[in-house]
Amino acid sequence: MRWEQLDQQPCSLARTLSVVGDRWTLLVLRECFLGVRRFDEFESRLGVTRHVLADRLKKLVEAEVLVKQAYQQRPVREEYRLTPKGRDLYPAVLALVNWGDRHMSGAEGPPIRHIHKPCGQHMHGVLVCSECAEPLQAGEVMLEEGEAFRGQLLPAHWHQQGER
């Protein structure tokens, strides 16, 4: 499978990676969720080259994850805002942060704590079943081929036990 053909694969993860599958894109998204909107602020906070940043922002706009919006007319200056499609990436980004907090933090613990505004408590995101609200664990999910995947081969054990 070639990197530039990921968006054509019959796999939601591969298609998602075609949009957000490199470190700079994920870091741009992190900054978006922190409220960063302007090119110069992305550049200074990330320490990324202008060329790489422009490329990642362009791809996110093309994928309709971000939208450019004018904040000044003369001269025209634009900022980047998350679209509803972009905001839908928050749980995935939070899941990666949670993994990093658990497995990559030093002795002093996670660098940032998350507080759920409605209840005021420190929290970490938990992915739950949409039907019963139980937390999802690897090995407790079975896979079934959807119409877009017909004819592809899933490993036989996935049909019965999910990921091991």
C-alpha cells in the first residue's frame, strides 16, 4: 500500500491516516484544540518550518477539517478554524494524549491535566460503547465486514474474538 493511496483503501483507519497520519498534522490539531488559529502562532508554538506548516494547513483545509476565515480585510489576513468535521477529531486526539499520559510521562506525571467543565473534576477520556456505555477494551469487540469491505479478507480470529 502506497502512502498517497491510503484514502482509497477500504479501511476507515487508513483513510483517516491519509488526513492526520503524520506528526506535524497531529500537533497542528493539538494547537487548534488549544485555541490557536493564526499561522504565525502555529509556527512559533510548534517550531515547524513555514513550508511544512503551510502544507499541513492546506491539506487540513482541503480535507475540510479546518476552514480559512478572514479576520482582517486590508491586507487580507486569514485564520484557521476547526470545522464540525475537525472538532469530531477531538476524541481521537484526547485518546492519544491519554496514552501518552499513561506511558510516556516522566516521574512528575502528565504535563497537562484535563478538567471536565460540567462536573469540575480532573478526568481522562474513556471510549465507551454507544449502546451500553461500558468502557471498550481490546478483545471485547468483534468485527463484521461492512458493504465497503466485501471481498476483503479479515483474519479469521477477528470475526470471533476481536483484537487479541
